[in-house]
Amino acid sequence: MEISNLNTPKHVAIIMDGNGRWAKKKGETRLFGHNEGVNTVQKIIKAAIKAKIKFLTLYTFSKENWDRPKIEISNILSLLTDNILKSEKEIIKNKIKINTIGHIEDLPKKSQYLIQKLIKKTNKNKDLTLTLAISYSARTEIIDCIQKILEDQKNGKFNCEKLNEESVNNYLYTKNIPYPDLLIRTGGEKRISNFLLWQLAYTELYFSNTEWPDFCESEFNKAIEEFQRRERRFGKVVK
């Protein structure tokens, strides 16, 4: 199914929810669900390129996810590392720029190395900027932002009297990418779960009952089409 190129969101962010519940319904392990979720990531990246989305941000692993069972964390991180190795040629071929937000230093050294290597290799690509939110927490991002501002104020690099929205944005992890136009959350839950709290102020929200492993190109396009039907007012009155 083709979608119109009119009023296409420039930046789509996705909370990829439902891997574990999807697997449980099938009598499988959570790892099976995460495996299928990785396959869905590949499909949605292709769908985003096809729809001419310029920025795609995926909530890959949250700070809160570290509280999960150690075996599940290990499996998720192994999947992340393996997927980077398998997808590198495809990422470069499709001119995808890899970006990360969050505390990547929390990851195992091997994962850090592979991600940083791919970031450097794809730095000049422009067709799609794929941002992976890894060991990410929006509240931690805001705290980090405040700490950096205070440090720069102390060192004479910033004047807090000139603090405004633009200057705050310049201290966020996402300073080099635009605010999301559309947030998609799969899996039936209707919350944003500590994801991009500052950036989502005027983002259009779309909640899908489809669990992430079943979220395909047609489901992605439904979200895009819903966005295209909405009137964005940013708190103003449209005449």
C-alpha cells in the first residue's frame, strides 16, 4: 500500500512494545519475542525509507530495562550486537546515518565499540538518520542537561539569564535532530514511559494495539496516514 508524500512527518519516534506478551501468547520465551522484534525493526526501517521519513528514533533499551532479569538483559544486548554486525552492509547501502541517545557507556565494551564504529562509518549518510535510544531515560536526560548548564555557567561558558527553550534544547541528547512529529507506540499501552519528555511537547501520538513483532509496513503506513489527516496547531488557532 502506497502512502501520499503530502504532509509526511519528518521525524517519527517509536516505542516498540509487546515482544514479551506476543511470545507468551504463542507459548514461547521472551527471547523468541525479542528475536521477532528485531526482524520487525528491519521491516520498519525499510518502510520509513520508502515513506521518505528523514529521522527515525527507536526506544531500544531504557534505563529501567536494567532492572529486568539478567538473562533477559544479556539476550537483548546480544541481539543488539548481532544485529549491528548483520545489518552493517545494508545500513551503509541504504545511506542510513546511525545515531544514539542515552548512556551508551552502560553497555558491554564490545557493544559500545561496534556502535561507535558504525556511527563513524555512517556519519556522512543523509537518506535516513536512525537514532537508537539505548540505556535511555528522559528524566536522566533532563538532569544531565541541567548539570551541564550549571557546569558551563560555573566555567563562564553560559549565562543562565539567557536561558530559553533553544538553549535548553542545545544541551539535550537530541540537539542535532528535530523534535518528533509523530510518536507511535505499539502493544496497546497508552503512555510514553519516560521517553523524550521534553521533545514530545507538540508531537502527535498514535497508539496501536498491534504488538511489535506483528507491526508491519501496512501498520506503519496506517500511523502515517492518521498523522496526515490531523491538523497540527501547536497551541495556536488556525484561521
